Amino acid sequence: MNRLELLGLLCAALLGCWELGDALTCSDKQYEYKGRCCNRCRPGEKLVSVCDKTEDSICTHCESGHYQPSWTKEKHCAPHDICEDNAGLMVKVQGNATHNTVCQCQAGTHCSDTSCQTCVENQPCRPGTGFVAAKAVERKSSPCEPCAEGTFSNVSSKTEPCHPWTSCEEKGLLLKVKGTNTSDVICESSRRSSLSVLIPITAAIVTCLVGVCIYCLVHTDSRQRMQKETEAGKHGENADTPQPMEQDENVLPVQETLLRGQPVAQEDGKESRISEQEML
Ligand SMILES: *[C@@H]1O[C@H](CO)[C@@H](O)[C@H](O)[C@H]1NC(C)=O
Ligand SMILES: *[C@@H]1O[C@H](CO)[C@@H](O)[C@H](O)[C@H]1NC(C)=O
Ligand SMILES: *[C@@H]1O[C@H](CO)[C@@H](O)[C@H](O)[C@H]1NC(C)=O
């Protein structure tokens, strides 16, 4: 045998092995046993006896309080977790044959670590941190979170969330002191803003005053006119009266004559109309 022949033989042997391995590739729902593929047990079941030359695997349901989540050749199901009351735990989701029981911390407590074997009582959220209701429901970690920029908490509390800073702008004020995670902003009134309030008020007052003045002027003027009218009535044609009064002066004697019941012939229609109006 020379070297080349030896190499050839080795190659053939390797290839043979390869082919043998290839033939024995089982699906992920099977396992290999004594050169054949046997079925695994489905989730919720465990293996009772392995297959042999003729018989397939024998499986059975997990006993109560146990679970088995995958396709398996294991002969045991795992027991459900127990949510220990004295560890502060309670059942979140009850387990079944395929799923473990899920525990959670009781209200007002949160997991002491990521494995959540035990719970610790929630401490009040320190100033600068706020209570987050969603985190409190999860109970996986402390329900407190640092106040984000623009919010603050100045109290130690088990319920108070972070509150947003006051908006000085919305109140028409200027920012005096910046807010922090433990304190609100402090606003101060600005001259600009006081002017912006004063100007409309002043304008309103001035408008009112002007209105009142105009009313008074007009009113006094008409009173004076009325006084003059009466005087004009007394003194007759002697009174120094403006143009519109002249008609009235002409009417008055007509009125008097009518009232005395003496039928007086009207000289012209215009005068008669005016006299009727006056009488009404
Ligand atoms: C077992 O519980 C899980 C949730 O924990 C659920 O999705 C599944 O349907 C349940 N299986 C049975 C058979 O009830
Ligand atoms: C509040 O802010 C201060 C200063 O920015 C910072 O040092 C501190 O850690 C913050 N507090 C909290 C609870 O986040
Ligand atoms: C917290 O801030 C609010 C609003 O600014 C204020 O009314 C209250 O007095 C403050 N409380 C404490 C303890 O500083």
C-alpha cells in the first residue's frame, strides 16, 4: 500500500461516516436512539419509556402542579413556582401543564432583584423623584423615577408624581429663578406685561370719559335750547331765536286759537300739519 492508496481509503471511510450521519438526522421533534429516530414527548408531557427496535416512545401527561414547556425526552416535569406569601409574592398567572406559574410582588412592594425571589416594601419617592403608576403596577422595581427636565417633586411621597414647572409665559410673567428637579420655577411680573394690561384698561377708561363728556355736552345743549324755546314762547317774536324756531313761533298763536275753539282758516297746509303734530 502506498501513501496515495492509504489517503483514498481514509477519504472513503470518512465519506461513509458522513453518509451514515446524514441518514440519521432526526427532526427537532425526534431524538436518536440506537440508530433510529424516535418521537419526543409534546409540551405538557414527559417520557415514560424510550423507543426500541419496534415500539415508539411512550409519553404521559405531567402530574398536577408540574409543567413541561417543550418537545422533550426528559422523564420529569418541573414543579410550578410557588408564590411565597411571606416573601411578599402573589400569583400573577396560574401555571398549567405547559407554563410555569408567574409570581408578582404584592401591592406596595417591588422585586428586591431581577430574579424576583423576594419583595421589598416601596419607599416614598424622594424629592427630585416622582411616583410612576405604571411601574407600581409592574412591581418589578421601585415605582420612583427621577424627575425629567422640566418637572419637579419637592416632597417625599408614595403617590406624588413629578409635576411640570409653572409656565411663567402663560401667566404673562417673566422667569425669575430657574426650576430644578426639586423646586418649581419662580416668576416675576415684567414692565412689558404690566403695560400690556394697563394700556387696554386706560384706553377703556378714556373712551368712557370721552363718551360721558359728549353725552353731557349734547344733553346740556338740548336743555338750553328747550329753555330758550320756552322763553321764546313767552316773549313771542321779540326773542332772538335761530331759524328752526321761527316755524314754532308761527304755530303757537294758531294752537292758541284752536284751543279756544275758534275755527280759524288755515292759510297754508304746512302750518296746519305742524300744529297737529304739536298737539299730539
Ligand atoms: C397555559 O397557560 C398559558 C399562559 O400562561 C396559556 O397561553 C396556555 O393556553 C395555557 N394552556 C392550556 C392548555 O390551558
Ligand atoms: C436633581 O438634580 C441634581 C442637579 O442637576 C442632580 O445632582 C440630582 O442627582 C438630581 N436628583 C435626582 C433625584 O435625580
Ligand atoms: C412644593 O411646591 C408647591 C408648589 O410650588 C408649594 O405650594 C409647596 O409649598 C411646596 N412644598 C414644600 C414642602 O416645599
